[in-house]
Amino acid sequence: MNESWEGFAQRMKRLNPLFELGKGMEIGELKPYIQTILMHVLLTIFYRELNDDDNRKKSDIMFMVEDSIRQMKLMGDQKQIERITTGLLHQGKEEFSKPFEALYYNEVRHSWETQTFRYVTMDEQYTNLELGGSIVYKLTDVAQEMIFMSREIAEEFSITIEQLYSMQLIKNGNFKKATRNLDHLISRVNRLMTNEYAFQKEMINNPKILVIEQERQREDNRGEIEQQFEEEKSHFRTINSMIEKVRRTDEEDGFVQTELMLLQEKIEHTRQIHDRFAKLVIQNISYEMKLKAENPSLFWENSLVSFREQIYENWFMKEGVRDFSVVERIIAPLFSPKNDFILPLDWIWGEQDLIEKQIVEEVNEENEEEEVMERRITDWSSVVNAWSYVFEHLQQFGEFSLATLAELPLDVQDQWFEESETLDLWMMFDKKPLSVQVANRKEEALSDERERLLHKLMNEYPQFQSFEGTKIYTEFDHRADPIIWNRTKITPFKICVQEGK
């Protein structure tokens, strides 16, 4: 869910009483000033409560309204004063004494709901209706919160808006996201360093790999290496900007300063790893140039004719053969160049078939032993986190194509390759449609991997419980080209959701 929706309903329930204060009153020329008048009346009632002053009956409130209008150098008649007073005590006609109502949007249930509240209520400690007394009013929690929000909270907690903003930067996840981005940078640079170390070892053991693998190693890796350092520069620039923004607040704020210190240590660690990686890349390039300079013969003494290239790739693979005897005449000299009668090709093929069968059987036995002994455990937290973006998109648009993931940040894309099950589950959704009925079932009773995924998603992200009772299916566009994503070719279908009937 987008961060702007987090706690949205609670925010609106706090703000609605402010928005509704004096709304809808027909009081003529006093209408532009009604909220200011009523706010002063609420403050007057508030301080009378604090001083144990029971002059808070309806007649007293009418006098408060009249006094506020006079103090503000405004003009109001008795009818307007009575309307303002009743408009503070209840909504609508006096005989019904209805509470105030306001709509707010519930981001969890995805529905509009009604909030009811009052600004004042009966103070039971001072009201004695049995003896014919009048109702003495006091502020409700809603009205008290309005007053405290206006000044007291900032004063009592000695916190400035800038400090509060800085703390929200940390608490609302921006610093955690920055730290998470650094973790992804470290993960990828470690993988690239492993590749560079492997390439260095290959160069030392077999310098000719520079001829065979040069294009793949230097061209493919160059773009990834450059992208890694560009991302490092971009992330460091963003994080440093955040740190400077927070440093402008009170330097004695221990919580903020502790988070800054931890983040700076993480930045320094990431920078050191990238420095080591840069030195390794330069070292490999230097060693590669040294090998080419000291052993030039390795790179220019190439055979003019190659069986693999000229015969197998350029002829057999492209043109094919009409008669298999042609293949026999070409290959036979490789096995029996001088004495055909000693090692006929038929015998050799028979022997190779037998050996191949034995090898296959041995490999199968080894695989069976390995499958029994080694069982890989799926990191479902990684799978669930990756798929959460899919179901957020489904909630908003009703359909999702895997091609959309290529537009997301790289750290999100990386999660789709941390666990093979993440991508495997995508293909499982291309089976028969799934009617979602998982909320009230135990995970052990779920046999469909798609249901297990939805069960975990609903437990981790309560907003996804809205999928309960829906139907999830796929649509395939036969005219669309396959999706090519991170060198993976994927069928171009999309997942759709249909509301339950």
C-alpha cells in the first residue's frame, strides 16, 4: 500500500471535527467568522472545567457566544446567538439532539464510513436533573483534542515541526528504505566481485579464455558494472541529502542522532566494498592487458579450418544432410583413421551407446541420493514481499502483467530472482481460475501453492483480505510478443481479478 494511505482513516477522524465546526449554520454576515467564534467558546468552557466553574449551562454558553462576538468587534442579534449556541450542542433540530456526522474513507476496507461525534456533553458531576437543574456541559475528548492540537502538544513536548518532520523521515520508513537500498547494493556488488574473482582465476589457469570468452565477459559485465557504480552514486546522493535535511534540526535529539550514526556507518561500509570492487576490476583489466602483451601468440594463432565451425555449425546445423552415410564417411576417420577393419564405426557407436546408458543410470542414482539428502527451504518472506506489488496493482487496476515489473525499482526486481518459487508461482496462475477461499482455513490444509501464497499475503498485509471470495484468472493475448525480462522469456499473459457474485 502507498505510504500516503497508511493511517488515513485515523487522520480524517481527527480532522473531521475541525472541518465540521460551524458548518451549515445560516447566520448571515457572521458566517465567515463562525469557526473562530466557536473555537473561543470551546476554550472558555475548557478553562472553566479546569477551574471547577460550573457556569457551563446552555444559558452560560449563549453568554459566551455573545461575549466572543463583542470582543471580536462583530455584530450579532439574539437569533444569531441562539443559532450558534444550538449549533455547538447538537446537529439539526433541538428536539432530536442528534450528534454530528462526517464521512471518511477507510483505506483498509476500501469503503466510505460515517463518523459520529459531539463537541460538548453532559457533565454528570455537576448536573442534577432530579432536582430540576439544568444540564451542565463539558468538552468531549474530540473537542479537547482539537484544543491540544492547536498549541499544547507542541509546547508540552517541546518539539518543533522541523524535529517532528525529521523523526517522521526515520519512523515512516525513508531511512529504513535507504538502508534497504544499501543492502541491495552490497548484495549485488558481492555477486559481481564473485564473478570477477572467478574470471581472474580462469585467466590464470587458461589464458585462452580471453579469446573464447572475451566478448561475453568484458561486454556483458561492463554494462552491469557501470550500472552498479551509477546506482551507488545515486543512492549516496539521496541519502546524503536526507542526512543534511535532518541535521538542520536540534542536534541534541538522541533518537535522530542515533539513527544518523547507524546510517552513516552503513554508508561507509558500502563505500569500502565498492572501493575493493573497483580495485579488483582494474586489477583484472591490468592482468588481461599483461597476458595479451606477453603472450600474443595465444591470440593470433588460430586454425584456418575448424571442424566445429566450418563443418558442424556452418554445414550440418544450417544445411542438414539427406543421407546419414555422409555423416559416417566424415566421422569414421576420426575414430579409425588408418585401419577401418580394426575399429569400425558401428562398433564404436555401440560401445558409446552402452557407456551413455551406464552414465545416465549412475547420474540418476546420484540425483536420487542428493534429492533425499538435500532439501531446499523456500524463503517465503522474500516470495510474499515480491508478490505484494502484484496484488497492490490488482487491487488498484484489476489486472497485472509481469511486464509492469520491469518498470519498478531495481531492488524490487531483484526480489523476483531471490527465490525460484517467486517466478514459478507466476506460471501456476496460468492454470485453471482460482476461487479465493483461504481466510478461514489453516495453511496445512491448503494444497494449491497459489492458495498458500494468498494465505501468507493476507496474514502479512491485512488489506489483501479484500481478495477473499474473488475469482483470479488469466488472459492471454495471442498477438503479443513474449516478455523478455532479465534474459528470461515469459509467456505474455496477465492476471485478472473478478469480484465474487
